[in-house]
Amino acid sequence: MARVYLSLGSNQEPHRYLRVALDELRARFGSLDVSPAYRSAAVGFDGADFINLAVGLDTELAPAVLNDWLHALEDRHGRRRDVPRYADRTLDVDIVLYDDLVTQGAGHLDLPRKELKHAFVLKPLVDIAPGLRHPVDGRTLAELWAVFPAGREPLAVEPL
């Protein structure tokens, strides 16, 4: 079994789509560690604010198989792939960390995920795994958050 951390986000009916994603993740993987949800501005394009959270889970699926399963989850809930990559979306689910694996693959599989440099990915992960070490950098997630530039990417706790 591998310990995996995911980033979930939505800026189209986010409460609806994030709840349904959590339900499907629980049905497939069982117990989840779930962070608080945070509202943040869209990054990389002009769009509505996103609601983001992080999930920790255990899986027997290999990274590429898990990535395909997550893409199918997104697709079942209206994720459009015929629009620019950085656009509004119903559901975005990315593998951020998969044990201490460092790899890249098809389907934008990139471990560890580069978006860890953004508050909307890093802060929710800190909430559920502060002592987890970045497999390349070596610092804990809490240490990375402690040096994150305050105010660069404001977050607000969002009830889900």
C-alpha cells in the first residue's frame, strides 16, 4: 500500500463537486484524511475563485492507474478537456505526493506535483500531514509553509 496525497479543487459549483468527489474517494479507498477547504483566487487565468482541499489516502493502485482513475472521476462530474488547461472547472483532482516517489508520466502525472509551491495546495496538505517530508527538497510541509511568503496567495477557510 502506498500513502498518497491529493489536491482537490473546483470553481464551478465547488461545494457540490467537492462533496461528491469525497464521497467517491471514500467509496473506493475507504478512510480519508481530509483538510479544511480554502477559497483562493484562480491561478494562471482569470476565473471565479476556487475552493481547494487536500486528501490523504492509502491505495494499492500504481501512480499511473490512480491518475487514470482520478481523471475518470473528474470526467464523470463534468470536467471538460476540450478547453484550455487553465480554465474554469467542475473538478480538478491531482496526485501531489505518492509515498516518496519522484517521477513523471502521461496524463500530467508529475510527482511531486509542482503546484506544491502554491498556497492552495501546500496549506491544506500542511493541515493533514505537517511532518511529511518533500521527497526532493527534504523539508517538512510545515517547514515549507513557515517560509511561504505571507500574503502572496491569500486563502480563506471555506465551510464545505
